[in-house]
Amino acid sequence: MVAETRLTPDDLIAPLFVREGAREPQPIASLPGVVQHSPESLRAEVAHLLDVGVPAMILFGIPEHRDGDGSGASDPEGVVQVALRDLRDRFGDEIVLIADLCLDEYTDHGHCGLLTPSGAVDNDSTLDRYAEIAVAQAEAGADIVAPSGMMDGQVAAIRDALDEEDFADTAILAYAAKFASGLYGPFRDAVDVEIAGGGDRRAYQQDPANAREALEEVRADVAEGADLIMVKPAVTYLDVIARVRAEHDLPLAAYHVSGEYAMIKAAAANGWINGDAVALEQLLAVKRAGADLILTYFAREIAEVIG
Ligand code: PBG
């Protein structure tokens, strides 16, 4: 009766992976219980999520071919576009379809942007690619596009492109404060991405030492027209979630990322912690800090527990 914070299944957004050409779902070793879906297993998972009260999902694609431009990301026949159309046909308006908007799963070098001849990420030419991807995803049925590449100006570029192509109603969930975190390791296994030359993303993602700088990043995305904003990862950045909440009234999401999930799963598998209890505690903490929505690999499991 006196609980100040409640977690409900419709607070949760399930990240789902779909692999081009997969006939069977493929397990992901570092994310026990999460798979790279085939078209068929993806439909079954969405039906299951709806059954337990989780209406929203964010899609990530694993393409068969990768190239320098990440062309599969904006190809109308690309893996995510095909999946978006299929899910929209099947489930209509019952689901909220979010498309992660980035290049790293589609480029042969694994960076989130196009590269200059010297191998640096080229912010401004990447914006044109993001605009093309946004339009392809909206055409395929995405309700929300979620740029995760942390290029400067990405929200404005995507908003302009969507408006120009008559997708004024397609919303933008901005990965606004996304830190260069060690907690994305299992995700990179999930999408088979290796960053060229053992590189990292510190040139475009946020420094974990800097909360004020992250707030500036959020302000920029809000000014550019973000409809929803996100902090990522979640538990290590509860202070940032709380500060963003205090400053902004837009819907606020937090991404409980692959490493946060994997740590709980690994400790639980060893019998060292109660996995369900710790997952619930962490997700509740993320809401308590101020998030409205949580992207989490626990979505289905925890919805079953709390639903
Ligand atoms: C980039 C992207 C990443 C994640 C979501 N979108 C990986 C990265 O920035 O390296 C990570 C999510 C997770 O770890 O669960 N497209």
C-alpha cells in the first residue's frame, strides 16, 4: 500500500535480435535465455510478450552481409525492415515497434558510423546514412526509431528526413546519454560485431566519469526534437537517470544492458544470488531513480513474475 515505486509489465521494452537467413533460433552463449531469432521464433516471442503484458519491443538485426556503408541497415529488404513489416502485418496496432537505428551491426568494421580514409568515424556523412535508415524503418512500420550511434546532430537529421517523407508521426527515442561502457560485451556477441583493430567507441560515446557532459548531450537531443530520451547503461548510471528526470519532462527510458543481464544470470547460475530477486530489485531501482521505461533482456521473465 505504501510502495512509492511500482514496476509493471508495460514499463518494459524487450530487445529482440533477428538473424537474416536463420531457420532456427540461435542461442547466445553470453546471454542465456536470449536468442538470435528466425522469423518464426520472432513472431512466437512477440506473441508471448503480449500474453504477459509487454507491448513494446526494440529490434536489432544480424545481416548476412556487411560492407563499408552498412547498406543492409537501410535496404527495404534488410533483415530488420522485413521483420518490422511481418510483425506489423501480424499484430497490427497491438504492439509498439521500435527499431534500433545504427550502423555497427551492418558495417564490416563494426563502428557506428562511416569511416574516413584514415579510419576515424566521420560524424557528418554518417548523418545522411542515419536519415536513410530512419525512412526505411518508418516505411517498414516502425512506430519509433531509436538512434544509438551517438553522432552529433543525429536527432535533427533524422527528424528532418522523417518529416520530409511524410513520417511526421514516427517518434524518436534518442539514446541521449550513452556511456562507453564495458557492459556491452555480451551484446556484441549477440550481433556478432567485432570493432575493427580492437577499437572502442570512446570517440563518440560518453566518458563514464562525466555526468554533467551527459546532461549536455541530453539537452542537445531534446533541442533537436527527441520525443523520448534514454540513459544507458542503467544501474551504473542511476545518478544520471535521476538528474535527467529532474530536468526533463519527456518520457525517460533506461537501458538495462547485456552485461547487467549477464552478470545476474551468471551469479544466479552459480547459486550465489537469487536471479529473479536481484533482477526485480535492479529494475525497481531504475524506476525509483526516475525512469518511466526500461529496456531489458529480463522483460518476459520478469513480466511473468510481476504480471
Ligand atoms: C549500438 C548498440 C549497442 C547496444 C545497443 N545499441 C552496442 C554498442 O554501443 O557497442 C548495447 C546494448 C547492450 O549491451 O545490451 N548499435
